[in-house]
Amino acid sequence: MKTIDELLAEGVAGKRVFVRADLNVPLDGTTITDDGRIRAVLPTVAKLAEAGARVVVASHLGRPKGAPDPAFSLAPAAARLGELLGADVAFATDTVGESARATVARLADGQVAVIENLRFNPGETSKDDAERGAFADRLAELADVYVGDGFGAVHRKHASVFDLPARLPHYAGYLIATEVGVLKKLTTDVQRPYAVVLGGAKVSDKLGVIDHLLERADRILIGGGMAYTFLKAQGHEVGSSLLQEDQIPAVQEYLRRAEEKGVEFVLPVDVVVAAAFPDLKTKAPAHPTTVAADAIPAAQMGLDNGPETNKLYASKLADAATVFWNGPMGVFEHPDFADGTRAVAQALVDSPAFSVVGGGDSAAAVRILGFDENAFGHISTGGGASLEYLEGKTLPGLAALED
């Protein structure tokens, strides 16, 4: 895989460089609530611009239905990129149409443009190779060189991720090079003890990675909504908590295999419950109580780890040499249910372990809860991509960058 440093050594002045970024930021209307993914691609864009490239930044945002939708416009992301660069960033109001062609044609050496949300064109996500390829052909007309730096999308076989690199000289940007280097530390030559913290809503989202980690991790800590399927699999009452009944047999098998292999599975010993899911807009008090994990009342739902669980999990992370964390421990967006997620983050800050926060909601939680990002070994920009890499899957976007 060639890197951006090799491209820069070859010279980029005057060349149109297409940077496939991941600007898929959370929005409240047109206000960006977390600009972490924009800041993550900044080193690549800035370095190319400094070297005189004409930089064309492209990304997806959200899940529009293959047609323009103002709610998913990249205009706010383009504006924020300009603020971070300290330079004007042009914005094209389409992907490969008249605006994109004219905007790119007007770029001078060292200038940057962002084209509109790639998913406004159905060819970006099409499962039909010909339709995807046709869109990639039109994107290729906008550039001389391709730089892949949207790690959060490399597990997608999409036109700008998979097909476009085959049509242009291609290189990995700084973000992708960093992400791959970090993930290799979690899969080869791992420093032990190796602890994994998995949270989030659904067990089904984590089946593949649990299966893979049972062969590699020393201990696995479970939290979030998925914990209640594990507790149910052990025969405990979980009240009205999130539950995937159909996954109980798989979970029971994982618990059996973990015991057989000597992998320590750690589950909550107490949980914070409430009568209903909290209002995340008003943040109105939810009147929570704490109960033992094996004594959740029938009319209550578990929404966070309890204080004893927080202490237990901190102790299980204190002596780890390597930690991977993906998924919050509770509904961290509400102050009544943020302590479990905060406790895991604090444990990683306090630990000497090489810690990787695996993107998605975990990365957002770290920032929202006010932690210094530099206190962690690495905060990934791609939750889904990180998980699939740890499952041992071939990621289309990385395969496309290989020579």
C-alpha cells in the first residue's frame, strides 16, 4: 500500500488530488455537534494543499436515498473544514454534475474544494457493479490522483471507496495509515493482558468480533444494551431492558467457549434502571435506581452499569497492557446514565495500557464527556470498520489501496 508520503515525494503541485474522506459528522439541523472526523482528515488535506495540490474532498453523510436531500448536505462540513484549515474551501452543490466540474476547474494550486454528499448519487452505494463503475468513471474525471483517507467507510464496497482507486494512481492518507497501524497492534504481536470492552445496543452487531476475540483476548467486559441478553442467557430476569431473545443460544455458546479457553467474561453485577427510556432532548430527570444485575424488576429497564460494576470494570482494566473499547456502557447522552461510560473512559485514562477507542458512539462519548483525546492511545474514526478488521474480514477500501 503506497502512502501519501510517497505521493508527496513524487510531487503533487498542480495535480487534482481526490481525497475520499469521512465527513459523516453528527448534525443538529446544520450545526455540527462533533467535528472529530473532520479534524481527523485535516493532516492529509493540509499537507496536500501546502504541497500545491488542487484538493477535491469527497464523502458521504448519513443515509440519503440516492437523491439530493438538504438534511444530509455536506455544506456544514465544508464550512468547518475551511475554518480548521484557515482557508476558503469551495463547495460544489452536486457530485459529478456541472457544479462539481466547474468548482474543480476553478481550483488553483493549493486550494481545496468539497463536493456534495456522494450518496446523493445512487451509483455510490449500488450493488450493481456496472452502475457503481459508471459513477466511479465520472468521479475519476475530476482528478488525477486518489488518496483514500475515509477509514470509517473502508468496509463498504462503494464506488468512491472500492471502484475509484482502480481508475487512478492511489495512495493511503495519514489517517488510514495510522488506523491500520493501530489495528495491527490489536491483532498481531499483542501486548498482554489484552482486555476488550464491548457495549452498545445489540449483541447481533458484535457477534463476529466476539467470535474472533475469543481466540485472542484475555478478558472481555460486556456493557450497554447488549449486556441484558448475556444476563438473560445466564437465566436472570432483565425486566423491560433491551433484549435479543434470538441471540441467547449464540451468547450461551460464547460463554461456554470462553470458559473452555480460559477467557474471562465479565458482566455487570449491578445496573441503573428506570421505568422508561429517558428524554434525550430535555434531559429531564429519569428517577433512576440501582439494583443487582440478577434482580431487575419486571417493569424496569437497565440503562447503565451500576457503581459496583464500575469499580469491577476499572479493576479489570487496571493491569491490562492492551485495551480495545467499542460501545458505550449506557445511555451516556443523559446525565443519569453516563457514569458507566465515564468510568470506563476514566479507567483507560488511568491505565498504562495501550488503549484504543473503537470509533462510533464510544469516540463521541469520550468527547461529549469532556475527556482529553490525547489521554488515550488512539481514538478510531470508524467503529464498523474497526470491528470488521478485528473480525479478520477483508475490507474493500483497504484492498483497493493495495497494489
